[in-house]
Amino acid sequence: MPRERLKAAMAVPDVTVARFDAWGGDYDHSPLQPTLYLPVHRTTLGLARRLVPQPRRILDVGCGTARFLRQARQHYPDAELIGVDPARQMLATARSRISPELRIRYVHAAAEQLPFACDAFELVLATLSLR
């Protein structure tokens, strides 16, 4: 029985990822963007700047379409910005909407299995992605 429960629990992320893949193209136009996401991003950036004023590498876990990373670039012009997300369509949308000058790199991965060494980042953030 425990093995069946584990298998069922592991299927849930696939459903969630599929849902975000379906939303990828329209995600930035959600009414939640100006009322929830953007204020949370601003607050998070303000706190992050106080805690880690000049990080060299920043990771955004669950980056979605990279709205947060676009804002982060304004505050951290010299940092390496990396976004990770399990939804391929979110990453495709992020890539299509961001100019190369912003120097943001995207990695397809789940938060539970990040492909980075320990201590690879001075600042790791996850905003509204813990579903």
C-alpha cells in the first residue's frame, strides 16, 4: 500500500505541470498579475536586496514566464540570473518574451531535483510557486 500512495503522490506534479503548460501563453495576462504577483515580486525584491545586496548568482525556482527575473535584472544588473521551472511552455514563453540583453538563463527542472551544486547561488527565491 505505501508504494501505491507514493506513486499516486508523484502523479500530482504531472497534473500541475500540465496545467501550467496549458496556461503558459496567457499567464502574463492573468488578472492576478497586477493584484497579486507583481506586489509579491516587489516585496520579495525589496527584502532580498536588504539581505543579499550584491549576489553574483540568483536562482528563481518556479520562474514561470520570468516576470520576477525581469524585475530582478533592474536591481541586480551584474548578477547571473537563472530561472528553473518544470513547465516547458512557461519556459518557452519566457524565452520568447525576453530580449537576450537581459541575460537570463532558463533550466527545465523540478524544485525537488535541481541540477545545481550546493552553494551555487547566493540568493534563491521562490514566489508563489509552492503548489
